Amino acid sequence: MKARWIIVAVSAALFFGGSLFTSLRDPWFQSLERPDWLTFEFIIPFVWFVIWSCTTISAILVWDQSSKRFRPWFLMAMYAAIAILTSAYSPIVVELRSLFGGMIVGGLATILVYILAFLVKPISQAASWLFLPYALWGPFGTYLTWVLIQLNPGIGN
């Protein structure tokens, strides 16, 4: 029970940590040219809330369903790496003004999601399936950042 709260607390700290110091509502970021088809930008924070919640529940399931003798510390480190990379996106893009850096960390986090979903499947199929929202959104978010780079040449590279 205690481990669950620790996982939730660490997850929440990392989730809010990325936006605590910076925000994608920054005037510089908001002034970037966007694709015409991006009409749903207002739902992106909700999408990330769902993704983060699913990933946190996945970590709890993996911890709870692992054997008491073999605690999956390496897997928990991978969950943390995904969370750190994901929450680093906003500071990298806004503070460093690096869309390219954001695309790289977003892509790396997505690759780690695919790897971790595969690794946790023997422990918990449900935990593996909970990566589906990230596995679907991650490539899209990375692609969207690439599109922003194309639409704003010379800015944020």
C-alpha cells in the first residue's frame, strides 16, 4: 500500500514538474505557426492527463504483481525515465526554444514506452495495455513537433 502512494507521489511530482517551471502557453510558443488541421489543441492537456494516469496505474500494477523476492527496480527506473523525458519536453521547447530538442525527447520517451510495454507484459497484461494511449499519442506528438519545425524554419532548432 505504501509503495502505491510513493509511485503516485513521484508520478504527480514529475507530471507537474515539467509545467511548474514553464508552460506551453508561453507567448513565444503560442506565436509559432501551426498546421491548419490542428483544431483540437485545447484537448491536449486532457490527453496527457489520461496518458499519465494510465502510465501511473501501469507502474502500480507492475509493482503489485511482481514477486516479493524480485522487485522490478529496473522497470521502475524505466517508468521514471519516460516520465522525466516527457516532463522535460516543455522546458526544452519553451526555455531552450528548441523544437528539435522537444522532438528528440518526445521520440525517445515513445521508444521507451514501446520497450517497457513489451517488458511488463509477462508481469501484467493490463499494465502493458495501459501504455496504449501513450503508444498512440507519442508518435503523433513527435510528428506534430516535426511539423512545427517545418512550419517555423530557423526557429527553435
